[in-house]
Amino acid sequence: MATSQPPSTLVIGATGTVGSAVTQQLAAQEQPVRAATRRPDAYDAPSSHVHATAFEYTDASTYAPALDGVARVFMLAPPDMQAYDHLVPFLDAVAEAGVEQVVLMTAMGVEHAPPEVPLRQAELHLQELNVAATIVRPGWFMQNFLTYWRGMIESSGMMRLPAGSAATSFVDARDIAAVSVAALTEDGHAGAAYTITGPEALTYHEAADVLSEAWSRDIRYEPVSDEIALDLFTSAGLDADYAEMLVGLFQGVRAGQAAAVSPDVKQVTGQPPRSFHQFAADTAGAW
């Protein structure tokens, strides 16, 4: 007797920090995945359940082929400000393609943003569509210390960031993915919005101490002004608009908006979120 094939999931940003984790976790469940990437020819699929497809938010001609035959979509905004204006048109394409379920990843606190803010606009638009929708709002990624801040750590051991002395409830991307995969594959998540954080809030000084011990490196943190941070970010190669957005997000950090700890990871997955100490230990080999 033949068994039914699980529905296929389109994962936007499949090569990114969260998208790759979502792809891997779906594949581990033998769920068929269509991995959206700008360069499908260069994509290294993690399993036979994953196949690459060409996709770019700014190229609407890639929407229909990527969505063809897909029942579920995991989507997020990439670190490219030009793509933000295309979130709503892509959501319309998702609905027109007959997709049954969408998980949209935005950011912690977006629900308080004005409706004209692109991520909030996308949330509100998704909620108006005839699609089972779940919104995932993560805090600051622990993996940023391996990506955005890695250059500072490698070059001088000094993270120069405009976070002041405020605490942040850093979250592991693997936990963001776990909540997203649960929302995609289990019943009971349609219409829900989850705030995804780690189990504790740490200052960047405290995070540097944890990383120094786990990674056997001398890592320190120096608070800097917004102006210095903007220059540092653009000098490191970030797009100017994205660097300005990042500086704006750090203003929220200094105001205490990134310190809240949410119970949603455990409520959705049944497992507590990974601690910063665990992340540091798990990634010691990355150096």
C-alpha cells in the first residue's frame, strides 16, 4: 500500500543562518524541501529530500516557478533593504499559488511598529490573506557573534557596538528553526505569533566573558556611539541602508527592548531554548 508524500515546503533564504537550520530540520524529518537561493547551481543540498530553486525577492519572475506545487512556505526578509518592498507582492503570489500554510519570520517587537514599517506591513498583509499563517519574531541571534561580529573578534578581539550596558535575550537560530518547523508541520499554530528568545538576558560584556572562556580567545566589548558604529558597519561592507537600520535596532537594545525573555520556545517545542553558554560550547570548533 503506497504512503502519501508529505507536502513540499519552500524555504526562502535557505543558505542563511535561520533558513539553513529550517531546511536541515525539515530534511531530518524526511520532509521534501525546495531550497530558495539566488544560485541554485552552487547550492550544496544537505540531503536527498532537498532540491534548490532559483529565487530572488527583487525578481518577480522567480516567484511562480519557486511556488509551483508547494503547499507550505517559510519566508523572511533578507539583509537587503531593496527586498523589503517586495515582501507584500511575494505574499500575494503565495496566496495566488494556493499555498496552504506560511510561516513568516520578522523580528521581536515588530508588532509595536507603525503599519508602514515593511516588516509590520508584511505581518498585517499576511493576516488578511486566506492562508494559515504563523508569525515568528526572534530576538538577536547568538550566531551574530559568528557572522556580523566575527571580523571584529578575529582582528582585535574587541566588539565595538552601540549596545551600551543593556542586556539582550540572545536566541540560538536552531531554536528559531525548531519553532518554525513545528509551526509548519504540526497542527494548532495557524493564527499564532511567537516571540523567540533565549532563556536569559546578557549584556555584551557578559557575552564576551562567556565566549572568551568557551572559545579560548580574549574577547572584549566596547560600547560606542551610533556614529562610530555606522562607520564600523559600512567599513565592514554592510549596505549603508542596512547599517542605518542596524544602528536603529541598537537604539532599541539600549532602551531595554531586547531584554525580555519569552516562554514560547518551550511552549511550542516542549524543549527549553538553548542557553548562551550552550551556544558558546557548541561553536567552539568554529575557530
